[in-house]
Amino acid sequence: MKGNFDSKHAAMSISRGIKSYVSDSGHRGVVLGVSGGVDSAVCALLAARALGGKNVFGLIMPAGKAFADETGDAIEVAKKAGIAYNVININPAVEALEGLVSMARGEKCGKIDSGNIAARTRMVALYGVAACKKYLVLGTGNKSELLLGYFTKYGDGGADLLPIGDLYKWQVRELARELGVPGRIIRKTPTAGLWEGQTDEGELGFSYDFADRVLSMFVEGEMDGKDIITEVGKEKDVRKIYSLVKKTSHKRSPPRIFSLAMGKWR
């Protein structure tokens, strides 16, 4: 699978795509969240290559003191990309919104609810900066996350462009090596930084490597689920992946509109 990916061509093609999209939209640059992970590192470097560092702004948004290491890595990435950045602690805003939501629903927010609030708070900040600078918001989601629905609707999923949205996680790592992302960041355990100890693979229940293999069989290979199970085993995990792709389709689509003339949703 890895032999079919040309990371040098991908870097050049995506950079050109970012440049043309931003230019055609009439905006001056992009703002993105820089988390200290490999996805945002790749996006920051691609954006800087495409637009020049002066036209890219990074927001580093830890949720409290638990993410000091992530903040350090994020600052390192921003400096490597040559982009301006700001570090803001979103914890006060998240706690205020948790209180509001808890009051509205009549019960305290759970961990996942709080995580979604944190993701949406970050996007509010990104769009606030984008509006002031006349920038677009560049999202950092990859194909694996998008297909699995592993993102917050109107949170990290609410961006203007997704430059690595057609790359599986393994391809993002290959591209990171091409761009010179520090190996420590490439190898680190993926996390959305939503709460202390949170990891992507811990929440999903399987590794990105396994998900990438199964998803590519589903999507590019157009293989039947039974054939995939026969080839890779782990029937429970394969069925879970298929279920996640199916039930999160609404997260990958704009809001549906009911057509009065047609008498159905479109």
C-alpha cells in the first residue's frame, strides 16, 4: 500500500491547491489550529509553502495545564513553518460553556460532551481570527478521521478547506517525513487534546494502521465486508469500522433541505 504514494508529488500538488483555492476565494491567507500533532504540522508546513509564512497564522489552544508538552511541540512546528502564532488557554471558555449546556439540559456534561465543546470553542476562535484578518480557516482533518466520523461536527470538522482530507493517516506520516516534520512528532500517539489521557486510538478501539487498511479496501478496493474479514480477520473491528462510516455520513454532508416541490429531502 505504501509503495503507491508519492509524497514529493503530494506536497507539491497540495501546496498548489492551497494557493489557488485561497487566491480564487479573494482571501489573503489562512489560519489553522496547531496542536503539536502530525496532521496540523503537515498542514502548517504545506500552507507556509503555498502562501508564504507571513500569510499563515497558527492558533495553539491547549485546554489547561495538562497539555504543556503538546504546546511545546506546537510552538516548535509554528517556528519551523515560519508562521506567526498565538497561544490561548481555552479552558475558561470551555468551562463557561459546559455550565451553560449543563444548565440547559438539566444534567452535568459528560467527558465526550466536554470534548465536543472544546473542539467547537477552538473553531469559534479560529473563525474569529479569520474574520479579522480576512483569512480562510484551514482544517487539519485527514481521510481516516473523516471516513470514521472521528471529528466534532462544527468543531474541527467546520473548516473552509481540508488540504489533507484525501490522505489516510499513513500517507500523512509519509508526507510529514517529506516535509521534515520532527520524527518525535510523527511517532507520537495521536490525540485531539480534549482531556487528559485522551488518545484517538484509545477512543476508536483500533489502530489507525488497521483502520487505514480496512478503509482502503472498502473505498478504493470496493471490497465486500465479508471478503475484508476473510483477508484481515478481526471481524468485530471491521464491522465497527463499517458501522462508523455508515452512521457518521451526516457529518460529511451539508445540512439536508426538505424540498416542498419534490416532497423529500435533498
